[in-house]
Amino acid sequence: MAIRTIVWGENIHENENQTVRELYPDGLHGCIAEALNQDANIDATTATLQQAEHGLTQQRLAQTDVLLWWGHAAHGDVSDEVTERVCEAVWSGMGIIFLHSAHFSKPFKRLMGSSCNLTWREAGERERLWLTSPNHAIARGLPNHFELENEEMYGEPFGVPEPLETVFVSWFQGGEVFRSGLTYKRGAGNVFYFRPGHETYPTYHDENIRTVLRNAVNWAHNPARRIEDPVGAPNVPVNEAPEPIEERGPRLHRDGEAGFR
């Protein structure tokens, strides 16, 4: 079965900015989904902020293997309910890939538990991405470095937890460097942050970038059965302990009663 993938986009800049509209007439989400669907192992569809429940209903997420998230101008407009729903899906085993300005998105900050801040500059400067883990599945088929002629600069320090792996680091024409491809594990879900993707530049038309995205979807997919209740904290009665025990001392809760959260 193909990897069921959703590309989520704000779909704001495409409608409000002429440059973005000309570069991505089908939206950034549409361009990314088209790149993913070049891989026969991926079945990519799209969702946007403007749809009911942002296009991410409980039922749809339950049927999604990997979610890609592109956001920038409207992080605050994403509902807390959908944010929590996405995070629970990740904890249960759904893969997720955060792109570019999604470092400030609600789901990314929730999963990272940190400020996720960085330095930045919008000057259309050259970005050189170096593979720091050349045998990583996400780097498959790539040269040891490649360049984007025009990109927005992101610079260190990057306010995220120490990653499991750093797959890419970027150097910018102005001299800054940035950890631009990071992997994490959150619950049963695989998480990848990938920096390039400023909307006024043709980044998602670049073949190396499109290769990274396809590789990342295949890497993020967890084929194991989803964890049914990733936030559950059940109260196990004494008579259901794996080994026989005798209850001793007073207790605060009755059998089966929920704990404080």
C-alpha cells in the first residue's frame, strides 16, 4: 500500500502575493504534493488552513501515514484542538515533516517543548546545504552538497532540543550557518524538520529539494500499527497486576478512577 500522505499549507501567500502566486499557481502545498506523487510509493493529497477543521479531521488523520506542514503567516490561526489532534497522531505513530517557517507552528513547538527561535534575513542569498550524514535514508541519491541560488537565511542559535540526527547543515552567503535537517522521535512518530522553502523563491521546484521530500516521507513512515490511546494513563487495579500483590496502606484513588492531570 502506498504511503498515505497529506501536505498541509496555509494557502495565504499564494492568494495575497503576486510573486508567490506566479511561482506556485497551485499553491506551495500543491507543488509539494506533485513532487511527492512522482514516487509510486507515495499517495499525496493536500489540506489547507481555510478548510473545516483545517482539513485535518480525526478520521482523516487516522488514515494518514505522514503529514507535511508548511506555515508562516497564520500560526496563531491554527486551532488548539487541531494542534493537539496532530500531536496525538504523531505520538501514536504518524510521521510528520515540518518545512521552513513551520518551526514556529503550534504543532512543532508543542512537540519540541521549546522556543524554536532563530535568526533570519530575507535577502535572496545563496544557500549551500551540506550532507552531514551522507548514508542517511533522507540523503539518498543526493550529492555531498548542493546549492540554492536564492533563499531566506536562517541562522544559529536554533532554539530546539538536541536532535537524534543532523542530516543537513546550511551555509549562507552572508556567513551564517544553520542545522537545516533534523530528525526526532516523539512517542511512536518520526519527526523531520527541513529548513529550505521560502515562498518567494522557487525552492520547491528544485530537484534536490524534491528528492529530499520524497526520501523524508519514506523515512518518516512507520508501518507498525498505531498506538490507540497515546495520552492514556490508566489506573491499574491491584487484582490486575502482572504478579500477585497485597494492597498496603491508604490510597487516594478508587479502582478505575482517573488520576489528576
